[in-house]
Amino acid sequence: MAASFPTSLPDGSVGGWLQALNMAKYEPAFAAAGVTTEQALKRMDDGSLKEIGVSMAGHRKRILLGVDSLSSADAGCSTDVDMADAAPVAAAEPQRKVEPRFNSTSSIFISSTITRPDIDEIIFCVAVVIHDRVEQGEQSSQDRRDLFPFFSEENNPLYKDPAERPRADEQKKKKREVPCEEAIFHTIQSVYECAKFPSECLIISLVYIERLSAKSHVPLLVTSWRPILLAALILAQKVWDDKSLHNADFSLFCPMFTLKEINHLEIKFLELLEHDVSISASLYASYYFQLRTLCNRENREFKLKQLDSAASSGLETRSQAYTSLFKREHKERLSQSANAIPSARSLGSGL
């Protein structure tokens, strides 16, 4: 997902910088090529990255975005690049209640940052809710935090078995700060600028994030909120619009994730939702009004219109259809996997 990057080398080392970008596996290649200083990093381009062994286009893009950020400072806000349960946005479906809270920066931020009220205020409200969830999620027990490695950016790539991660990598991990609301706002905004999905998708994605927590007790963490948000946005825009973007499109908008990682992320997200992406008119309306109330507390106008009866009915119908489709696809995958496993008889006969 488009994101902020370190503006200096952690501990003055290229290795620490690569680790912050989740690109630590390339540290030996950089060292062998003599890229051990910030100045050497700034001389890198796509061709030189290919030459030292960074073969994946998405990884080269991420490294180059990180290089571009080295000379820019970001004061007063966490720039942690790694993608936690805060005050619940809602209690239990369908009678959930959004209860986000403002921290001390919210009033200043909503007054100074918003330039396009039709979309920015919605993004801000969603950012506040996610920020609160990350703060509470970071209070989760370590056992709970370790249950969902496929959502953690520390698991590189996301589909990798954490057991395969070298113990040395575990020891190097540093505690990351909870991103401030502004950082979350700009992350969501940057994806929106590329994808241009309908504003309603932001509300739908929040419903799915809440459902993920309610059904499977998945906490939003400093290292997982961005992959989870990305999966929710991908599903939301598919459910909302027949002309939705493909996962391959999001791999271009969000170069920190490969297409394979995004596909794996979506499958895991759906599994934990029990493939239930249905949204009733009343559930959507409850989130809409809670977010509007959150915005109005700061004397701002929430300009997104409420869904009319036709749009509400269409959302219900499409979301139910996609629920059936996703469940059917899941059964087909299970069937294909079962057929791929040789029976005991065929193994014994050598067939």
C-alpha cells in the first residue's frame, strides 16, 4: 500500500533501512555491491537494483520509493513503514455502534488537512477509527498477535511460513510506534488517488474490518493494519461495482505487495470472514450515521449522501451474490486440493 518511508537510515546502516522496508533479504546483495551508505543508496536506479539481484519489480519500486524519502523529513508523526483492536467501532453485528475517540491531535488535523470535503472527511473519519483500533490491538497478548502471520508485514512475503524465518530476523525486530491519524489518513488517501473507487467503499471496508474482528478476533496491529485495510478495500470495491479494479491493479498502486501476496491476502481475509461479505441496508446505514456523527463533532459537514432505496437494495443484492460466489469458489478450491492428494491405494500401487 502506498505508504510513508524512513527519512534516514536507522542506526546509520543500510541493513537497518532495508529491514524497515521489509526488504532485509536483500541486505547481503547490497553489501556485496558496496551499497553501504546513504549516498550510495541515492545513486541506485531500477537497472542497478536488477543488477544486484532485486528481480521482483514490486520490490524494486518499493526500494526506490524508500530512496526518494530519505531526503524528506516528517516531523511529529510516526513514519513506520510496517503495516492493531482499539475502542471497537461497533459491538456486534448487526446492532453495532461506532465508538471512535479523538486523541489530542484530531481537532487540529481535521481543521488543517482536509481540502476536499467530499472525500477527505470520510477518509479522516475512517483513519480515526483505524487509529483507535491499532492502539487497542497493540495491547493484545503476544499469543493473539502471533495467530495471523499472513497479515503481518514482518512476514515477508506474506504467504511465507513464519517457521521458515531465521531466528536472527526475530531478534532484530524493533517495536514500532502506532501511526498517528495523519499517517493513516495519507495512506488511505494515496490509495484512493490511484484507485478512485467510490467513497461508499470506505464505509463498506470498515464494515469488513469490524466483521473480521467479530468473527475471528483478529487484532489490528502496527504491522498488520495496512494489509488488512487493503484486503477490505479490494473486497469492498468488488462488491460495490461491476467495473471494479482487479488485484493486479492494486499490485501497481501498492508496490510493497506483489500480486501473489495480494491474492493470498484476499483469500485469507475471506476465510476469516467465513466468506460472508453481505451487507444489509440497515448495517450500512448504521456505519454511515456513526461516521457522520464523528465528523459533525468537529463542526464539519459530512457531504457523502445516504444511500437511496435503490442503491441500498442493490448493495444488499450484490453483497449476497458475492457471498454465494466466494463460498462456491472456496468449495471448488477445497475440492481441487483434495483431488491433488493421491489416495493410499494409488500410492501403494505406484499409479
